[in-house]
Amino acid sequence: MSHGGRRNALVALVVTAVLATAACGEKTPVATPGAGNVAGLPVTHFESGLQPGAPKPDLQVRGAGGTEDDRLATAAIADVQAYWGATLPADFGGKEFKPVSSLLSYDSRRDTEKTGCGSVRQLVNAFYCAGDDSVAWDRGVLLPMLRKRFGPMSVVTVLAHEFGHAIQYRLGPQAGISKATPTVVKEQQADCFAGGYFRWVAEGKSKFYRVSTAEGLDQVMAAMFFIRDQAGSSGTDKQAHGTAFDRTFAFQAGFEKGPKECAGMNAQNVQARLTERPFDQQDTGKGDTKFDERRLTLLKASLDEAFKGAGVAAPQFTPGSGSCPGGPSTPPASYCANDNTVNFNLQRLQELAEPMDQEAEQAGRQGGGLGDFAAFAELASRYAIGIQKGAGASIDTPNAGLRTACLVGAWAKFTSHPGQGRLRLSSGDLDEAIADLLRPDGLVSADVNGGRPDNGFDRVEALRRGYLEGSSVCSQRYA
């Protein structure tokens, strides 16, 4: 987050009470189940990856070395082609699907093969090349790193995304793609197309792969987070792919609504919701500010203003151990219902607020924290638990955790209004919240006891809905 010297209050944003009493004669909005399903599919737990006894793909891959990553990538291409072979004609007016012309596996550490897009020398990447209608992947560095860090479905994620670009060229005008289309729109569409494919796999239609809607999709979401653009990048850059928030939005749109939704993504509707932007000139910390008592005072003022529409007593911040004496505890911060306070451990939150060590992240090592907004969001989540209790909502159920993440998203949007507040959302802050949501012990989507929904898909979606749709959706969807 960032802060400035202005004395003006934050732009007022009315955040409605978590549970509103329906007026006489009006119908209470029907809540869509959130904790018990993933976009209408049951929450499942099993090992995700190649199915036992999966057929051997009948594909020619230039340079394939018979490694585990080549097997995963080749099966992914065969699988995604099977998906599009059925989906393209069904969803796009009978349009015939044609497989890509060639496939290439290479080792970026030593190989120098050429595609229609140039040499692969030292290219740690996977890509679709329209010049020769090929898909290529680095089996030497990229795929092993992804597989070891996030699991086999991360390899499939990258290949499904790259094949999404091949689909764009096959659809042409039906996807609204031209030479003038911004790169970030093409990337959002490809992420979305990958989401449509994974829905097909999750429904059990794949001959090669199976993916659980809990741990399996968590692998996918973690991979989407990892390949995000760095904070401070601009969505107008020629090579922009999107923040983690943007990329997971597109993936989830494809998973929930299918490829027609993806083909409808264009410069207008993508730019309207894109969060990728350069740092503000006033943001001297480049997205990170000190997590100290002064910023905690600003945070409390921001939360009080954002949630004043709930009409309930605001929780107070109390430094301490991060636990509640004689009550539910979720250190480093806990909501204590007996005295309506949020008890927090400043030192542990300061450690969490340390900037991410991106060099360590790229190398697969632990290092640094998650960033200042992760710590702010954890405190905001405990504050939101207190607001929900005051409004008479449940605070110890899975939906309470999702509602909390949703309300944190609504508060994040409140802080994004420019030029008025002393505590403002910075470029990359939402990604820090997603990092917290994807880890097993993050608080942003936890109920008062620390219980979290099983799947990261729901947790990320809840934050996103609150940010994009406002607080009213939090009570409607996660009642």
C-alpha cells in the first residue's frame, strides 16, 4: 500500500450491512452455495495428474527426450486438442478444429533449434508461434521448475494457456483478434481458454488427466500466480500478461462460463477491470510501506470509514500476542468477541509485511514475506469478522470465511479511489492478498476459529467478487 500527506478523508464508499433484513413483501436474495462446491462442481480431494493407464499420445514432438516433463507436456497437448476438437464446433457454429502443425521440446540451457519465431537459445519459456503454427516448451528449466514447485498440473496449465493462443488464430474474427489487439487481451483470452479446458477435465471428460477441485486446482491457481507480471508493470506494455489478480480472473471466467465468454473478451471490457498499472508518482515505496503503528492508525481509520454503513460498533485494535485470552485464536491476529477487539502480534505481522523476495521465488526458495498488503488484509479480515458479528451473521462457518475474503476485497476497492486517502491501494497489492489466500494458513479467508474453505479457487473468487462487485454480493452469495 502507499500513503500520502493529504489530510482529506478517503472517498466515502457505502458498505452495506452484512445481513440486511428484508422489507415486508420483499424476497431475501437467494444465496449461491460457496463453500460446498467449485463453480457448481463438488469439492474433491485426490492426487491430480496423469490418469493411471492413460493412453500414449499419438503425437510427433521434435526434440523430445522422454523426460517426465515431456510426457506431461505431450499428454497435455493431446488432451487439449481433444477438448477443442469437441468444443470448437459445438460452441462456435460448427467451426472445424485443426491440430497445430508441429511441436517442439527443447532444453534452454544448450539447444538452439529455430521456430517461425526465432531461436530457442536460452529461452526459458513455453510458447505458441503463429509463424509456423507450432507449440514449443522448455523441458530443461521451465517445466521441471514448475512441476517440482507446484505439481504436474502446473505444466498442463502452461501448455493449455499456450494452446489458447492457437485457438485465437483459428477463431480469428470470432475471437475479435487482429494485429491491433493489445497483448494483454490476447493473454487474458488464453488464460480464459485454459480455464474452459480445466473445467472439462474437472468434469471427468479427459482421457489423460484428472484434477481435483481442491488441491488440483490449487496447483493451477498457484501456477497462474507465479507467472504474473511484476508489480508496477503497465497493462499497456507490449508484453503485458496481467497481474495474478487479472490472470486468475480470466482463468476463473473460462472455468465458470466457458470459451464463449473468453472469445468475448476485448480491449474495452478487459481494460475496464484490469488492475495492472504502474506505481503512482506518490508511491515512493513502490508498493510497500512500513508496517508500523502510524500505518495501523491509518488502517483503522480506513476500515472504520469503509464499514460505517454497517451501523455496528467497530472493533478496536489491541497489540499483544495475536491471540484471544480464553477464546478462539488465529495468530498473528485474532478477533476477540468478548470485548470486540482485534488482538495482533506486531512483530509477526511485520515479518509477513516484508516484500516478497522475487529472486528467491523464481528460484523456488523461501525468502522475505508476502508484502505489506498481505499483513493489512489479514488485520482487515479480523476486523471484518467483528463487523459481521455485530450485524448478526455467522462467523464460524466456511461461508463466513468466504464472506470475510469478499469483504476484504470490497475494502480493497474502497482504498483504490485515487487522490483522496492517506492509505491507498498500490500496484501489486491485490496479488499479495491472493498469495495469502493460496497458502494453507492465510487469514484473509478464515472464519473466527481459523477454519478455511478447502479450495483456493473459492477463496480467490470471493476476494475478486468483493473487489469488482462490492460488498452487497458478499452477503448475497455467502449468506
